[in-house]
Amino acid sequence: MNKYMSILSEKKIIIKSPAKVNLHLEVIGKREDDFHELAMIMQNIDLADYLEFEINDDGFIKLESECKDLSLSKDNLIMKAANLLREKLNIDLGANIFLRKNIPIGAGLAGGSSNAAATLIGLDKLWNLNLSLNTLCSLSASLGSDVPFFIEGGTQLCFGRGEILEKLNLDFEYGVLLLKNPKVAISTAETYKKYSNEFRDKYDLSDENVKNTRNNLRNKAFSEFTFDNGNIKIKNDLQLVVERENHSVQQALQILSNLRGCLTFSMSGSGPTCFALFKNVDIANEVLIQNYKLFKNKGFDSWVCKLLNRGLTFI
């Protein structure tokens, strides 16, 4: 092992890789490249996975996890992110990666996208690559539409297919209560396909409409964007097709809407996870304790989280 490798081998890096919810998800249309043009507000929450990175001297990427429901082969976004770095930068460094999985899979919380971004950030530091923010964002966009958001995270406006980002400095104190049936997972690609089949006649990708939709969301986000009075309903276009077909989502939304102190509620992303916002985390925790048996009896796992003003963090 050379001196450089010896220095690297002393490192062990741990990254907290948080989930997200959508505070707004609007589908403007389907583009010629088959991606959808979106206008979103994405928000990190402190339900998180943890990734550990260590150098190895055999030049391979080795991924392990205690989660038995997760593929650890080349189709995993962690592996895709690591191999993308090696390919684009023409390097043959190896790493052992261990994933401690807490974010449910196929839940609309973008755990895989968060892990992909964490891998880019983690290996950048582990291998002393010193990549610029622009480079990391460019690499992340090739891995998936949600991945760029996680490079900086917090609260952001997300346009295009998700790669055009504008940071929002909204220091929310809300508590988030999440419900998800562990037996239910939903394909994001299938959900967008169903949405397009039903609503393509309403799509308007004219420059004027895209610009107006973005500006309307900017104005909403920058002017008294608050759920405190309970009058703002979270918009999620995908909920229109998922709620109708998925009993788990129907039931979760009904339960959340009737909880004491609920300010607003919605499905996150393509589902099936649904969430409600409360004035603060303490109130959300009280509601969770009071209703835990109800949630369990209806088949739901439940969590209370706070909203984060940043994304990935080194531990």
C-alpha cells in the first residue's frame, strides 16, 4: 500500500442521509426526453439512513446492509453513484460502504436518491477528490431526478425534472407525522405513467406557462408561506391517481385529516407514505402517542420528525 493509500485508509466517514417530503408537487407536462416538467417544494425531514465509508485496497466497491429487502448489486443507487464517480474521473480506488436503513423502501420519501447523493459526497471526501458543488450536482442529475436536491437539501424549489434548484430559507418549526403501510410500495415510474395517461390533455409546456407556473410557486414560497392557520392545502398532483387506486393511501389520508391539531396533510411524492403537519414536534409526538394503537391496528408504521434546514450531514 502506497503512502497516499495509507493516509486514506485511516479514514472512516459516516453520513446522515435524510428523507424528504413534498410540500408542493405540480406536474406541468411530459417533455420530449420522456421526463416530466415539474414545479415542487422539497423538504428534508430527520427520518434518515446512515452510510459508513471506509477505503479498501482491492479497488472494488463493496456494499453491505442489515436490510434484507434491498438489492446490494449494481442496480442499487449507492453502487451506481460510486461507479459513476470511478468512471467519470477514471479512478480505481475502492471503498467498503455500509448502509444502516431506516427510511422505508418504495415509500415516496426518496431514500434511494438521498443515499446516492450521500455516496457522491462521502466518496468525494474519502478519496480526497475535492469536487466542486457544480460537478457534484451535475453527476447527481444523471443518477435520478430527486438526487440533486439532496446535495444541499433543506427546503428548496425544484424545477425542470428536479435538477433546477432554488434554496428557500424557511426555518419551519412544524412537526411531521408520517404513516406508511409496510406491506405497500408504489412504483414512481408507474405513477407518472398513469398520471400522463389521464391528464396529458391538460399538459401545457409552452414557455409562458412553464415560466408562470414557476413564478407562481416562487411567489407562494417567498410570501408568508405558512401552514399555521390551517388554510393551505398541500398540492400533490400524483395524489389524484394514487389515492383513487390505493386503499392504504385513502385510509392514511382520512386518519391524518381527523387528527387533533393537524394543520394540513398530503401524500409524499408518488406515495404511499402520507404525512400531516403540526404546530411543533411536541404536539406531533403527543398525537402519535395518543393514536399509536389506532395506527398499528390499521396496519400503519408511524414516525414523528422535524423539518431540517439542511440535507446530508457528516457525523
